[in-house]
Amino acid sequence: MKPIALITGASAGIGADLARVFAARGHELVLVARRADRLNALADEIAKTGKPRPVVLASDLEQRDAVAALAAELSSRGLEPQFVVNNAGFGLSGAAATLSRDEQLGMVDLNVRALTELSLAFVDSLARHRGGILNVASIAAFLPGPGMAVYYASKAYVLSFTEALHRELSGRGIRVTALCPGPVSTEFQTRAGLELPGAAKIIELPAARVAEISYDALMRGQRVVIAGVGNKLAVALMRLMPHTLLLRMVDTRTGSAR
């Protein structure tokens, strides 16, 4: 079985840049997202650099059978993950009671359930290849999020789950890292209905830089990486403030979270 890096949400943004970084570092890739055309364009771009062309698997990870189908497809191709990068996810802006419940539950399916299933589905192959798991959380994981309640809660789950998994799998030689980016100008904001204001742009990082930071942290076996000095300072301040005050201060229009 050939070891590969499996990257979800690879059609744009941080996921696409993570694919470029992994490929540049010599990893063979399997790219997963819903939009096959975007994945194929990225695979062609990577192949033009002289690296092996990534395998493209179009999949909607919100569907309950998606991970099982993905595992079966990898096995049929003689591939098994050395690294799993759980980047797929989305957010929605608005009051939880007024947003579509189906869409919010779909967010839980993608941001939480699929990430959990993919983190656990390939533990044996990750251990064989001394690989790891990179789960994309957010600085939103450190505070409550009125106006994006389900999204913020989903990222709090990702952070907590990933930190625990880091401890549980360390004895098997598996690195597990939670990436917590702050503002990154990607398609995420468009889908969530957000616009980054000037204040958020002060701590904004390019997706390519976030990808480099997270790759290096994963290879070092770092438990949590907060991308960027500005975001580290912001999280440090959050930890000092009472939640009562944070609840009053948080406003999704600030674009304070990825």
C-alpha cells in the first residue's frame, strides 16, 4: 500500500495551499472536495511542477457514507494515508434560531462528524507510516460566538477533540495537530456571509503562509498551532477575559474568526 497525504477541502483557500505545501515537500496526495473541476485544476498545477499528479476524489463529506466510500476507493487503488488533513468545513452567519436548521446540521456533519470519522478511520496506517493528523480549527474555538453559534461550537469541538487525540495517539508515533487560523481571505467568508473589516485585516494572514506554518507544526508534532503573532496575542487576551464580557464583544461582522 502506497502512503499518501489525504487532504479534504482542497478545492480552494487553505486546503489548496496545504496541498501545494505537502506536494512541494515530497508527499503524494489524494485531494478531496465536492468540486472535481477545481481539484483537477490544482492537480494539473502540481503536476506541472514535476511532482506526481495528485489523485482526485470528488466527494460530499456531509453524506453519512462518504468516509466509508472514500476508504474503500483508497484501498482499491492500493493507497493508504500517512497523513490526514481535515480542512473541509464551512460557517454560517446569523442567529441560530433563524438560520436553516438543515444547513446548520449539515455544518455539524461536515465540521464535526466527518472530521471525527476521518481522524479515526486510518489510525493503523498512520501508525505504520509514522504519520499524523492535521485538523483545522480556528481562533473561534477559544470563545463563544453569538451570531455564528454552531460554527464557533464546532471549532471548539475540533480543538478539544484534537488535543485529546494528540495525547491518545502519541504512544503509537502519530502526530496530531490542531491548526487555529484567524482571519484569512478565502471563499469561506463568502459562504459564511462575512466581510473582513479593516480591524481584522491587521492580523490577517495569506492562506499560503497559514499552510506553511501548519505543515511545519505538524512535522514537529506540535499539539496546537495558532497561526500568526497577532492571532496569538488575540487568543491570549481572550483567555484572560470573562465569558460574560466576550459574549458582549463578539460580533460576527468583525470577521474575527476564520
